[in-house]
Amino acid sequence: MRSCSTSSPLRSPRSSRPTRRCGRASTSRSASSSSISPTFTRHVEAIEPAQVVHQLDEYYSTFDEIIARHRLEKIKTIGDAYLCAGGLPEINRTHAVDAALAALEIQDLLAKANRQRERLRLPLWMARIGINTGPVIAGVVGTRKFSYDIWGNAVNVAARLQAAADPGRINIAEATWNLVKARFTCEPRGSIEVKGKGPTPMYFLDRIRPDLAADPAGVVPNDSFWRHQGP
């Protein structure tokens, strides 16, 4: 299945305008939306703008390293929001697990940083993360400042899941839970109203299962993690 969009900026010898190619519509990918909130607005009001940008740059640069290590693709940042996806542009079967591992590592990073900030009586940076799995359309659009992006209901729901998460928690959709439940400990939340979707089953992703974790916090997988197939 393919859907028309602007791909790479290929140029015709007779024209200065980019040519159009078809972008790929993927059958199942995992989109992760995270936002450093809800204290972000208060930080902006209380801290010099340059310092806010510097701190966001430090965190998001580390996020970049984490998602690259887990084979995810950074899509974009908008203010305090960070969007990434798994299973594209290279197709793989572990995109939901990859997104879950990256989310746990991001929350662990912030938790450790916040313990230090608390000792220094600095404001805490809390992240809410939402993960959803489903079809997306990916491609490059526009004729200026080309940007690789993703669209689709799966992306919209990931953003809604992020908004419905508690600060410091990872909120996942049922579609994602079905793909990660064998390896992770999750907490059912029941069905929560989502704008434009109605009641939507959600789960908090807490940690890697103790028997599959290499650390007490359940952030790092052990040697048995990827071999595990059972419930």
C-alpha cells in the first residue's frame, strides 16, 4: 500500500522544483510522543530563555542518543514535545518493544537527574510519555526546509495518550500492550475518554519483568529478554 507524498528533494535538470514521489504507508509501527511537562510553562516564566533552551537541548540531545540506540527514528520536536517512531524507515518486528525500552530509559534518566535537582532545590523536569502502535504514513513534504514526518491515527492517538499520562509515567495503548506484555510489567488503567476516539483502553508501562531485567529498576534487559517468547 502506498500513498502519494513528497519524498526526497530530487530535482529535474529542467526545473528547480522538487519532483514528487510516493511515500510509504506502513501497516504497523509504534509512535512515541513525549512531553516534558506540566512544569514546563512555570520553568519558562521563572528561568532566563537562554537557560531554558540550554536545558532542553541537554535533555533532548540525550533523548536522541537513547532512541538511536533502540533503533527508533526521531521525527521532530515542537516546543517541549518530542516525537519519535519505531519500525521506520527500516522495517522491523520489535518496534513496540524498542519504543518501550527507550521510554523506560528516558524516564530513568529524568528520575536520576531530578534527584540531583531536588537536592539543589531546583525545579524538576517531569516527562509524560505516550506510545501507540498502528499504521502510519511517512514521507517528506514541502519545497522549503524539507522535513521527514509521519501522519495517521496512530500518531494522533500517541499524542492523546501522552496527554492522558501522569507526570513521570509511560502510558501505552492496548495495541502496544499486546506486543509488549510478555516482557514488561504493566498496570491496567481501564478505558479513559480520548478526544475524537471515545473510551480508550490504556495501560501504564512500569518496568521490564524482574526475571528479564539486568538491573533492579527494570530498565535494562538481561540476556533472556530477547529470547523470551512466553506469556
